[in-house]
Amino acid sequence: GNSVTQMEGPVTLSEEAFLTINCTYTATGYPSLFWYVQYPGEGLQLLLKATKADDKGSNKGFEATYRKETTSFHLEKGSVQVSDSAVYFCALVGGTSYDKVIFGPGTSLSVIP
Amino acid sequence: DAMVIQNPRYQVTQFGKPVTLSCSQTLNHNVMYWYQQKSSQAPKLLFHYYDKDFNNEADTPDNFQSRRPNTSFCFLDIRSPGLGDAAMYLCATSRQRGEQFFGPGTRLTVL
């Protein structure tokens, strides 16, 4: 079945540091890939998405590229801010799960001034 | 703005006392979902409606039920909450295979 693996957290960075959160997936067919962000006490918000190979999703300075050859969708940001402190979930839809989102376990990010 | 609304944001109930959480959407999406989330873990899908068709996950306890009286509203009923049911409950919607849009969640406390 489909699955998503993320790097273990928590991740602690200083403000303006470079961020990478690794995400790899297993799926048949051509899934769509997503990054969701959850700020403390809130629901999940879609951060960015990519629907086919080599697509790059971007939003709020975050980027991720759909790499089919390495089955990866790593999240990057060049300069993090304190306000980016949150939990980040990599996810996919499609393959053998048409309507269900398959989430990774989440990566907690803390950015310190 | 089109959105997913959950009420209440915080719900306190007593052990064994039935509770209902509500979700409404103005997105006119045909699929609605209920998730349970504990301690910033990945959300766990409880069930979803594809239009009026109800789809229960195999490991969702019988204690949890759902109703969708119309396109806009969906309810989560917990018949006899236990301490282990304390969690954040998230409602989401999507248009078929598209991205899911989440509500802010209801945090349930069981005393």
C-alpha cells in the first residue's frame, strides 16, 4: 500500500537558518504530493502541493520538488523565521488510495531567535 | 471566504456521556472526512462521506458514528467517550481526489 516517511524530529534551528525536511513515499501510479503545516492549537493548512513529476510547489518561501526517480518531496526554505515554528506533514493522495490522504508522521520544527 | 467550520473549538465531557461535534463547509465539496489526532501525531482517519456514501475505516471503534444530513454539514457522535478518546478532532473536505481543506479542529477533553 501507499506510505510516506519523514525525517525524525524535533528539529530546532536558529532564525535565518536553512531548512530541509526530508520526505519519501511509496505509491503505485502517479500520486499527488502535499506538505501540510499545523501551527499550535490549530488545524492543518495546505502549505504547497505538486501533482506530477518534476513539478515544484512553492508558498511563503517554502519549496518542494516532486522527484519520481527518487520518490521524494523534500521541503526546503532558505531562511526560517520564528513564525515558521510548527509541525509539518508530508502527504500523498492517489495511487491506490483515491480519496484518502496518506500522512507522514510529522516533523516538529522550532525556530529560536 | 469559503471555509470549513468546526464547533465547538473546545468540548469538555464526562466519561461515558455522549457528545456530538459538528462541521460545516461552504466549499460545496462532495467529500467530507473526520480525523482523530493525538499529540501532534499524524491525523488518523475515522471515516469519510463520498456524497451520501459512508465509508468507515476498519479500525474505527464502534463508539464513533457519523451523520451527514446534507452537503454542508457533517456530525461526529461519540456514544460513550472514554479517557482514551480525548484528542483533537479534525474535519476536512475535498473535491474527489483533490487536496483536503481542514477545519480548525475541536479539542475534546474527557473528565
